[in-house]
Amino acid sequence: MIIIPARMASTRFPNKILANIEGYPMVIATAKRVQSLDRVLIATDSQEVIDIAKDYGFEAVMTSEHHQSGTDRINEAASKCDIKDDEVIVNVQADEPFIEPEVVRSVIDRVKKAKQNNEDIMTASCYKVIDKSQASDPNHVKVITDINENAIYFSRSKIPYDRDTCEEYFGHLGIYGFTKKSLQEFCFLSPAPLENIEKLEQLRAIYHGKKIAMVRVQSKSFGIDTQEDLQKALDYFSKK
């Protein structure tokens, strides 16, 4: 199951999930990008989004307006669904209307592989190679991994520190794959100090000693946080 958390409140870009993306509200454009992969459910705090989702033929469920993160929102949505504890649940952000389906598929496959091999991971996610300029942008979250492609740390700062010859950086894509059970476990963990400092909820798992399996992908997509991001995305992808 793919669950798209769709919160209306956004300080930098109010109501961004309804911004027009090639004729569709952003949240619907995102849902359409991934609908061939699995069942799609939109988890929101807005009746307007519920109605829009139904107009376009997508399932939607109302969730609390008090959630601190998208992960908490999808956990509530998942708890309302009649699915098994080992069901794969993927969090695809509503502000990723240009995400490539194969990127989401790679995360789904990584969770399935972990299940088959009884790997002790809490979640799976993905990253792509970015250049120094992108790495300097705090809106581009960076990740470093160990020899087994598990995340060591995520940061808005440029990591690793370039003392000499670092030529490439790993940009994190905010797509997460869980099982229903591991999603619940994540949401039961207490918030971590580093999570609050960096404003990156995935650091909660690392702080508590849990593994985040990472998959290297090819992607041109990026999250849309501002009006400028939206225009940049429309300009870029309209040329494709």
C-alpha cells in the first residue's frame, strides 16, 4: 500500500498540495504517478482534500490535524485499514508530483527483500548522487551510509565534510518503506534530540539504534517546498 500524507498547513507554501501540476492538484498528480504500483491511499486533515481525492477516484481517509509528522499521519491511516502486520506500506510525500515510479518500486522491493531475508531493519529509503551546489542547500537532505548501505546519519548540512577531495554527495529522497508493524514501532519511539535539532524525523530511528536500509537510485525529481521550487519543477519537467 502507498499512503500519501496530505497536510494542508504549510508555512512556506500555503495549500501547496493543491497547487496546479499540469492540470491536476499536486496531491492528485503525485497519486497518479504511483497508482500503477499498488493501492494508493491519501491521508489528510482536510475535507477539501477528501472530496478532491474522491473526484479523481482515489481513496482518502481523514486523520488528526495534530500530527507532528507525515509518518504519524500514515500510521493513523494504516491503523484504519484492514491489512496485515507484514503488509508493505510506502510513504510518498504529496509534494513529489514528478517522482519516478521505478524509484518508489525500488523502496518497495527493498522492504520485501528484508522480509524474505529476515533482516532487522525498521524502514527502507533511497538516495541519489547530488553535486556540491545541491549539497550546500539545507533543503536538500544529505545521507551517509555504511558498507551495507544502511544509513549512518542524515543532515541538512553538507556531509561528509570536504577536507580534500569529496566529489559527490548523497541526497536523500523522502520516500520510506515500512511494514505495518515496523511503522507502528517507529511511531512509538520517543522523539530524539537530533531529530528536533535537524528537523529530520528519520534520525529518531538511528538514535534508537534502528537500521534504515538505503537504496541508490537515479532520479530527477525533487520535493516542492516553495513557490520557487514549483516554478523550477514546472520549467524543468515541461521540457521533458
